Amino acid sequence: MSELLLKEIHRFDHTLEVENAFTPPASWYRERDFHLLEKKALFNGWSMGGYSQSMPNEGDYLTSLVGSKPYVLIRQGGEFKAFYNVCSHHGTCVARGSGNTKKLVCPYHGWEYNLEGKLKKIPKAGSIQDIHQKNLNLKPIPLKVIGNFIFIYLGQGEVTEFNPDIESHLTRDFYKNLNFLKRIEYDIPCNWKVFVDNYLDGGYHVSHMHPDLASDLSLESYKTEIYESYSIQSCESDNTGRVEGRSEYTWLFPNLMINRYGKWMDTNLAIPIDENNCKVIFEYFHEEEPIDLEESLRASHQVQLEDMDICQMVQTGLNSGVYDQGVYAPQFEKPMYSFHKKLKETFLKHLS
Ligand code: FES
Ligand SMILES: [Fe+2]
């Protein structure tokens, strides 16, 4: 790692009070070295893999990416299994998207794996006996089911302990008995941290940018709780409808957001693609069928479009060369500051 990278990390001073602090330099959001560092430092432990309710049937599967590691999550024998989504032959991703299947067939030369990841068939490849000697099964990924959330472990070596505080937060009844509705992927031309920063501004942008949402919330009741590797923002609403009652927005370091409001839950996973692009996967869940389903999804999509648009504009400014470090709005943006501190700590730990 270059001296320059270390210097850029240290330019963010995590010791100041939020009132006096400056945000991380723009380099954190636009330099390839940071993107490469993040892949190794942030996305090499426990990561969100999926939700049990979105895979209710035997043979249901989904694929995604953490850092540069593609994985496939499968429901098999009443349990969940995770594998690196990489064919043992020439490394092709074996599965695509999500769906239901009885086997995984590589799209390149048709090697076939069963849902336990075992290589079962090698079309026209000569002595299968010999090939089988080499253990060409899909590589398994350790996994942990917490409430309805499925976490996968993508680190090397021994599996580290899962944070017990987060575990008890996620197993609350609040997150149970929800039905999966749909998954939407948004490609956003911004660094993934821009999206997370936007989420962690303590509701600061809501009244200015999402007037429809703001009119449904009692923003004066907005509250933020900050913990070691997660934070919770919450807000009340007197309105009936989509955001009725208490809304709770939980963020788990580094890139998972869980929103519970009214009869709804949606989860957002921000996946870095490169330093200038990310993908955010939204999954929607609800209690009993909401009467205003279409209208709720439309309202939510509207909020996403507004956020995506602003995130893109932030990235343009970060790439402009005329902006270096900003400041925090102290009343609101403590959760964002705490995210940045945790980033710095994790970067330095990885580099030491
Ligand atoms: S790469 Fe998968 S079958 Fe050839
Ligand atoms: Fe927003």
C-alpha cells in the first residue's frame, strides 16, 4: 500500500468533536486505492447474504457479490447453504440472478453441481474418475442464520465471532413474520459510501429533499442512537398508511441498512462496484398484504430516485477536484461521523 494512501487516511481527524470535525477527503470516495483497500479491509468478514423469507421453498437460490467475491445462497434440505459462485473448471459464475432450481449447471461447458455443491456431471470430459480425485466441488462459505437474516463469512482462516449486540437486535420480534415481496436493484453512479452517508445524515435531508415523506413523518421526534458498529435512527408518525407509527432505520457497518416502518420492512445493501459506482439491492417485505401496496411501492421508489439523483450529484462534486473535505451538520450528522471513524479504524487495523 502506498504512503499516499496512508497519508489520505490520516488526513481525516477522528479525534475532534463533531462541531469541529471535517469529513474524510474526497480521495476516499474517488481513488482506486481506496476501493481496493475496502475490498480487503471491509468485505472480508461477516456480510449480509440474504433473507430467509425471500427464499421460502426448497431449491430457491440467489446470487450476489461481496467485494469481489460472488456467492450463491441456496435453500436445501430445509436449511441454507452458501458457496462461492465460481466453477471449478475455468472459474465461470455457475448461477445467475435468483430463482428456483434442482441443480446448478455452469453456463460455459455444462458442469453440473447438486445443491450441496458437489460436482455431479462433467459432460464429455474423458476420465471423470481422475477429475473427481481433485475435489472440484463448489467451495462452501460459512453461514449464520440470525432471526430471518442470513449472514455469510467471507474471511480467510478462522471464522470470527458475530457481534452479540447486533445479533440480539436482529432477532427481535419486530423483524419477524414478514413476507417477502420483491427485490429491486439500483445501479447508482456514485461511490457506495456516498449512499451510506446519505442514509446516515440523521434525517437532515428529509425535509428538504423528500417533501412527500417529510409530510408523513413527525420529524421533530427524530432520534439517533449510535453504537460500536451500528446505529439506529427512528421517527414517529401520526399518519396512518405507509409509515404509520414508529419507523426505525438501522445501519450495520459497513453497508447494510434495514428499514422497518408501518407494515413494511425494506433492506438496502450497498455493494461497491468500483470507486465511482455501486449497486444497491432493495428487498421489500410486509406483514399481512397491505391495502395500499402499489401506492406504497411507488412512494418508496420515488424516495429512492430522489436519493439516487442526489448521490450522483455528490459524486460529481467529489470528483471535481475543487472539493476536498466538508463539515458535519452537528445536530444531525453524528451517525455519519461515527461511520467515518469506524472506516478509518478498520483501514488502519488492516494496514498495520
Ligand atoms: S467453466 Fe464451468 S463448465 Fe467450464
Ligand atoms: Fe433520502
